Amino acid sequence: MMKISVIQFPGSNCDFDTVHVLNNVMKVRADLVWYKSEDLRGYDAVILPGGFSYGDRLRAGIIAAYSPVMREVKKMAEDGYPVLGICNGFQILVEAGLLPGALLRNSSLKFVCKWVNLSVVSNKSVFTKKLREGDVLKMPIAHNEGRYFIEESDLKEYYRKRQVVLKYTDDKGRVSELSNPNGSIDGIAGICNDEGNVLGLMPHPERASEGLLSPFNSDDGRLVFSSMIEYMSGR
Amino acid sequence: MVVQNFIFVELTEEEIKEARRMLGREPNTLELAMIDAEWSEHCSYKSSKSILKLLPTKGPRVVIGPGYDAGAIDVGDGYVVTLHIESHNHPSAIDPYGGAATGIGGVLRDILCMGTRPIALLDSLRFGNIEESAHSRWLFRHVVSGISDYGNCVGVPTIAGEVEFDDCFERNCLVDVVCLGLSKINDLVLAEAKHPGDSAILVGGSTGRDGIHGVTFASRVLTEKSDKERSAVQIPDPFMKKLIIEATLEAIATGHVRGLKDLGGGGITCGLSEMADKGGCGIDLELSKVHLREKDLDPVEIMISESQERMVFIVEKGHERDVCEVFEKYELPYSIIGRVTDGGNLIVRIKGVDLANLPVKIVANAPIILRKAIEPDYIKRLKTVGDPGIPKDLSPVLLKMLSCPSIASKGWVYEQYDHEVGIRTVVKPGKGDASVLRLPNGSFLAIKVDGNSKHCYIDPYNGAAGCLAEACRNLVSVGAEPLAFVDHLQFGDPGNPEVFWTFSEAVRGLSDFSKALGLPCIGGKVSFYNEDIVQKMAIKPSPAIAAIGRIERQEWITTMNFKHEGDYIVIVGETKSEMGGSEYYEYIHGVVGGNAPKVNSIKEKAAMDSVKEAIRRGIVKSVHDLSKGGMAVALAEMCMSGGMGASIDYSKVPAENLRVDEILFSETYGRFLLEVDNAHVNELLELMRKRVSFGVIGKIEEGSLDFSFGDKRLLSISIEDLKDAWTNSISRCMGEV
């Protein structure tokens, strides 16, 4: 049976939520794995959950990026296993060099928590297999350092390689200043590696997987997890 | 280390004399400092205890009532929720960021030390005039940011709250924070040390010089020197707190934690003496074991330091290792600092030498002070204030009301808070009158905090009861049955008989109303000395009431946004000429005074019961209670959140000979607005008949909010204009739009 590891760093706070959704909504086995673990053998995928690893000290995600478990996470990424970073997990993946770019402080200089519309730009990653390009999803964001930045010159290359996965848009899929909650370049909300097995995104799919919790009675977050599960079962 | 000869003591001459008499000897310097901390108003409730006795505290669902760090309510299927409210007013007035953040830290520990996981935070905030005062904007911005940074990092969602603005809070802002906890009933832990031989283990942050004399600082008025007392404000560390939360819950799961207390006001002194007193034991404390931030701390400083992020565990003898392994996993500093004894004394030693030896009964039970209460002159004076004239055009008045910071959207505040983490938040901030969380047993919990200092100033008895009534109406509006409340009572100097009168009136009001509703008070807090002698201003009496309710079924959860065009709008409850303390009088006309709304517990209960029944029968689609800004504001809010307009005939509002502005803006209690469709309107009216006053006042329509009297049109405002006034008002005040 497939098994997913959800890494617990000191200060992670979406760890239980992510495990809850995987176990009880997606009905797959997910275990919490303490950050000191140096062995992820037996797991078919790894998720770095949201939160404030090390209290965001020094810079969001950077201390966790150097913790023991990350050597294993890198190995899994290299071996083609699905690796998903949500919010602080995205920040950790960027700091660990597994994804390009940087996550800067929001342009408002304030923490922002709200539901946003996300357009699927590319379904290249293993987490977006079940999505169609152009689909608009609803998920909440909650972050202080979510402003994705990358040099314009590199951006073209990532578009060409279809690594830009999600963008903040309006409900019709249009990018505008109003629909961009944090000042990310081009409204980018999620990006994957060239192989498509490592994805980082600022929105929280685990908070958007049960209709009861959605102001729109939607469960779009499930599509991220079910894409991953489908990929794992075919692997 | 030596005990310093010179310390600051806030105790009065009589209190020192009383301590001497109770001890039968002269207390030494350390002992005096310990008594000083524990006998502070903040820790001892010495002025308020005799009045607080009036409040009802029993009920079928009450598992733990007042007297512990939090109250606990049975929510069924073996689960309990714990509830507590705290303020951090003085610290926030001089250091808004650190003061507010450590306020969150404190209330989280209160919930945690009951053995329950903190699952939600709420905040109830009061500031001066942010439209005019840069100082108030500074306080507001940094208080919100302190709450945001701390609550978000620690992973507990901030799901509801309220903000009020009034000149009286210009320097002395009020920062109240509410925390809700959840656990299995069998996992509850009490702050008691009752098994001699057990170990006292101090866990978490090291003890340092921050927060020295915090409780005594909080137990006097603010002065021009207060800004120099920032050392009395503790240093927040939400990351450490997050580790403490997880480690504490894991430690409890070992089954060997027999007592637990957070160290807040009064530090180690209060923590240990209160646990020993409750458990009927003593504690031997070895001070050299306490892990310190600075080596040269003297015993007085160690005993009263309020350094943050510390907990004391009472651990079953012989099982210290099991519990300490959990602390080691989280790399939390800890030290075994003492042992529970069968004597009744708190003995403080350094390397075996006695430094203090005090009966815990004496330390933990300050002599009660009976304060004088005299009705202030201003109360009668305010009642005779004349009515202002009716403005010619009420359209701009309604728009101005919507932009009034106390009424305008609080999106600027709650979007800075993570209100989703924990994935329990079903009704989110701004969507309903109260926020709703799902519970693990399939039922739902509604929670809200309310206050109204303008009403309480003019009429403390009815105003305080009115705050509780509003909190309950908010719960009922989302489909809940109110279960219990906690109160935070904030006043000026209790030594002033006029201030003390307002305090005892407020408690009497709360007590009478909660008894009438059969609603127990399961805890609370009193904060006196909210005065600023620079401006010679005491705050208006400001109780903040947090109430919780239970919703058994998902289909009962109700929100306030209008759902369908063509549906009827029904008002429940009679509107009266009770304009005193209304936002309309104060914000539009600058008039303070008149008759403030009065509670009528029979009518209030009848209105709540009818609305509850209508929701349970499934015949109403949206519900909103009437509060600040009255009917016109409530209708505008329903329109804006639903993106629909409404056509209202205000001649249909149950009221006797009222002026048009009174009908629109009166803040009379006991009223609701309901949306009902054509198929259910008769059933609803039948249900209401003979129980409450009501009127079918209009219909939901496209585009604009219109008011008419019969055929005569009074005003019409488009939804876009309403939204523009309401949505960005606070951002505009803060210079961000």
C-alpha cells in the first residue's frame, strides 16, 4: 500500500491538517515524520506542510532547509518521487535549492489570509495531472512571505518548460493587480521543477479539500492530492 | 546571590500590617516581594471578589467553573471545550506589539494548562479615534500586528473579534484576547499539587529580567512615566510557545502529569503558591535549579519574573524521566525545581539554605478589600441630554455610519490573521454574526466576543447585560444554543467609589441577565486601573463578554448574507427610542448621553427562542442580529455580503411614535432581521405570533437598498456605494488606500 510522509519541523503547524486530509478525505496512509529522521525509505511521496518552521527565524524556511531530513527529501526528489511543499514547505524547497526563485515579503508588508482564485497554467507536474490548463480553482492563502520572485530573463525559460503551474487570477482566469494578493511576479502562486515531480505552492490545498470548510462549498484542493495519488499508483 | 535590601512594594501599610499579623512575624524582603506580587489586584481579585460572587456559575454542562485557569464545558461524546479571556491593556498601551503578542501568549497558556489544545483565538480591541489621532493609529497597527505575528506563528487560528473606537481609549487601549481549547474530558488537568513527593518541573523559556513587576505595573494607573516602564512588558516568543504546546500535550499523554500551571502574572511565586493552595499541600523549591537567562538574577527577581513561555508541571514521583524525554524531543529547556510536600508552606531555598518560608494559604489568599460605591454625578447629567435634530438627507448619514470605524468592515484586521489553520473554521470572520468551528464529534461550536463601552458608560447595568445579550444573539443568529460565557471586566481605579459603582452595577446587570437566561459564567478576569493620569481620564466601563454555543446539526448553521431576490425580510423585536450611546448620536451628532438601551430579559429570550426555532425548522435563510448602527446598518450588511439590494417600508417596523432616524439607527436590544421565502413566510409569522413583536418590512431586490414610508421614498443607495463606504474605511484611516 502506498505511504506518504508529512514532515514535522519544529514550528510546522499544518502538519496535522495535511495528515487529516490524506487519511480521512483521500483515504491514503500518511505518517508524521519528525525532522530528525534520516530515513524515508518505504515512503512513496513526501509533503512539507505549512507553518512557521523555526519560527521563521533568519528567513522563512532557511533553517529547516538544512535539517537532517532534507538530505532524504533531496534524494527522493532526485529519484523521481512526488515532493510537495505547501506554503512554508514551498519556502523550504526554494531555500533548499529544489525549486527556482525566491519568496519575498508580501508587497502589502502584511500577513494575508483569504480565499483566492488560481488558474492552472500548466498541468505538467504530477500534482496537476487531473487538472486542465485554464481551470480556475478556489483555495485559501495565509502567508507573510509569499511574493514569488524570479529574474524576468529566467521566467521565459520556466514558461517554455511549463514549470509555472499556478497563478493568482480573478474568477475568469485573468491576471490583474487586484487579483494578485502578494505582489508575486506575473501572479505566480506555484512552480515545479523541470521533471515535474517537485511542486511548491503558497495556497493551501489541505484547507480546500472539504466542501464544509469552503465558502464556495468547493473541494478543489483534493485535485492536487488525487493527481499525486494517481501518479503514485501508476509508478 | 543575596536578597536585595531595597525592593518596590505596592502593598498598602495596612496590607503589610495584615501580612505581619497573619505570619506572626516580620516577613523578610523576599517574602514581602512574594506577597506583594500575589496580593496585587491582578492576581488576587481582592477588590472584585465580593461582587463577582453574584454571577451564576453552575449549569448541567459546566465541568469546571471559575477559579481555574479556564472554564470547561461538556460538548458531548466525551469532549470538552475550555474557554478563557485575558487582557494585556497596560503592556499594550506602552508597547503595543509586544504587549498584544504576550497577551495571546498568556491566554494560550491558560487553555493549555488545562490539558486542552488551543483551537481558536478571538480578540476584542478598543482604541481612541483613529481618524484623528496618530497615536491611536500607532497602537492599533501594532496591536493587530502583534496578535497576527504571534497567533499565526503558533498555529492557532484567530477566528472572530470586535473593535470599538472611542476617545477614552486614546492612551489606555484595551486588548482582550479569548482562547478556546478542546480535549477529551478525561484528559483535563488541573492546576493542583496534591500528591506529596511529586516533582515540580519548570519547562520552557529561561527566567530573566523581563516582566519584573508586571502585575504591580498592571495594578496601578498609567502615568507620564509609564513609557519608561517597558521592562515590565515581557518578550514574546511564539516559536517557543508552539513547541511548548506540542510538548505539553505529548507529556500529558504519558499519563504522569498530575498538575499543570502556566507562569504568567506573578511568575513562579503565583504559579507554585496557587497550585499548592488548591491541592492542600506545600512545595519545597530549590532556586538554584531554575534555568536562568542571566547568572546574576537575585532571588526576588527569580521569584517574581514574568518571563514568557514557561510552564510548571507536577509530575508523578518516579516518572520524571518519561515526561522529561518529551521535553528533550522538543529541545525544550527544563529543570526539576521542587517537590510537593505534605506541609502547607512554600519554602524557597538556595543550596539548602532557607530564603523564604510562607504558608501558601496566606500567599494565595489576599485579604478582601470592601470598596465604597457611589453613583457618579455624570450618570444623571447624561440622561437629560437633548435630542439632536433630524438631518434633512439621511443618505449621506447612512453612508457615514457605514464608514464609522466602529461599524466599518474589519477585513483590514482579520485578513492579517490566519483564521483557517486547524481546518475547523466553518463560518469565517465577516460571514456570520459569530464564527463556527466543527468539533470532532460531528457537532459545531459557535463563538463570539462582544462589548459596548458607549452603552456601558451611560448605563453600566443595562450596558453590561446588553453585551451579554448581544453575544447570545450573535450565537443564536448562526444557529447555536448559547451554553456559557466568560467576562472581562475593565474599569478605572477601584479606589474611586464612582468607578467602583460602575463596576458593581455592571456585574449586577450581567448576573441578573445571565440568571434569567440560565447561562453560567465559567470564568473571567478583572482589569482595574485603566486610567491615564496624564489626560486625567479613566476608560469608559468596558466589559467584554465571550460566549459559546452549540449547533447540533450542520443544516442549522446560518449566515447573514441575503440569499435570494424576492424573499421577504422580517424584523423581530420592537424598536425603541433608546439612542443614548448609539453610534448615530456619537459619530453623526457628537452627542454623548440620552437613554441607553435597556435589557428586557423576557422579551430578549422570547426573540432568541423564536429565531432558534425558525432556524431549526429550516424556514429562514439568513439571520442577522441588530447592534451597532441599528436596523439600517444591519440591512446594509446583509445586502453587501449577499451582493443584493432590498426595498424596505419602515412604517412596518414595530415601534411607537418614533422619529425616522430612531427607527433606522436605534440600538435597542432583542432584535433580529430574518430572510424568509414565499413558501415559508406564513409558517414563520405563525411561529412568531403571540411570542414576539415582528414586522414584514420588505423584500430582497436587485441593486440598491431603498427605504420608504408607505409609498413615500426616503432614500436609495446602490450596493456599490454602500460597499465603498464600508469596505475600505479602516484601510483609508490607516493611510493604505
